[in-house]
Amino acid sequence: MEKVGLIAGYGKLPLFWIKEANKKDVRVHAFLINEEYSVNIAGYAYTVDYLNLTQLDRLIQKMKNYNLDKIIMLGKVDKKHIFKKNNFDQRFNLLFLKLQNLEDHTILGEIVEEFKKENLEVLDQRIFMDDFLVDSGQINNIEPDQQLKKEMQYAYQKAKKIANLNIGQTILTKDKSVVAVEALEGTDLTIKRAGSLVKKGTIMAKASKDRHDFRFDIPTIGLDTIRNLISINAKGLVLESKKILIINQRKIIKLADRANLSIISISPEEV
């Protein structure tokens, strides 16, 4: 693989990915979404272009100019930009009109189809990121007792069901009761909402769908997630093995250990 187009949204994930791609001597042409990009990756990219979220024709034409046939989409994009319906080009407007709903996977799935029409292959977001995926087992040094482990399994089962309903990927529970479910607001605000309802002892779980499309979405955990969990006195975090990216894993382990926050990874077969 000689070159890849990177469509970068909000967060540090595009930066971590492009660093890994550089190690593989991949030439990256970066397309930063004007409304969303938060980390400047110009120092790691062969070229950098800045585009609005809904300038689909311009984006595709730029990719053709660079003779790209493989692209990857990384980082968050706030759906509020879609609701505003600002700056839709003709191609995006036609795409928008045929959407059956405004769920993330529906919108992104249609965008992927537009790329396919132009012979652009959208890559799995896990490519080059093997070191950021974890196997089943204990992730940090705070091992849960049997009661806590059962609570974590319960939370994971609920998270899996919510993910399969295309509602969200994250859920927080307390004493085998659902406290907060992620929706449009995202993980961080879901955690804070749970903290406003329960003062301490919550469990967070994050899971993928059974038929998750990793071309346009990969659940991710970073330092901000851990800091937010600590701020609400949570006692556990459970992740789905080989399906969740963990960014800054060493720092996360150190921070979670200090706060007595247990982090484990499990697979569907274990519950």
C-alpha cells in the first residue's frame, strides 16, 4: 500500500493513525474537516486539504487529483452539522434526500457507497492499529472481585444490546440497573450525566454491534474517558475485546490504578 487518503475529524485518533501509517512508509494525503478537526497533522501528511463536511464532490475530485484508490475515515464528526443543512453541495444534497433515517451508520454508509461509485475503497479503521486493540482479560492492575465482575458482565450485555439497536455504544450501570445510555451527546457527556444521577460506584461498558462496520466507526477509549469516570467516582470499565481502540494505554493504566478503577476486556462468548 503506497498511499492512502485520510479524512480526519475531531479528536486524536487521526494523529495516532497517521503516525502508525508513517512507520509503514505509507504516503498519507490528509483531508481535514473544517468544522471538526482538532489536531494539526500537517507534519505527518504528504498533502493537507481543508474541506467542509458536506463538500462531497470537491472531496472526491481532490482524491482523484492525487490518484487515490484507498481512503480511511477517522475522528468524530458532530451530527449537528448535518441538521443545520449548511453548505450542502449537490451530491451531498442528493445523498441526504435518499436517507431512510439520520442514524450515524445510515449517513456514513451512504457516503461509503458514494466513494465506491468512484472506485475508492474505504479501509477498516483498525488497519495499522493492532497495538491499540486489547485481548480479553485484565487491562490494568485493579482486579475486580466476583460481585464487581458480575456487574461488569451485566453492563457489557446491556451495552451490546444498545449497540445493536444503533442507539449508542456506551452504557453506565449501578447495582445491575441502567443509569445512563449514550445517544447523540457522545461518551463524555453520557458519563457526566450518569455522575449527576449517581454519586459513586457506576460501571461503564462500551461495545460494538454484532455486524459493526469498522470502515466508518470504531469505538475508542482515551485519557478523557478515564478522567471523566474518575470524576464521577466510577469503579469499573469493561470493553469488548479486539473491538475497542485504547489510546494512551500506559497512561490510562497508571491513572486508573491510582484511582482504583478496574478495567477489563471481555468477548461475547464470556458472558
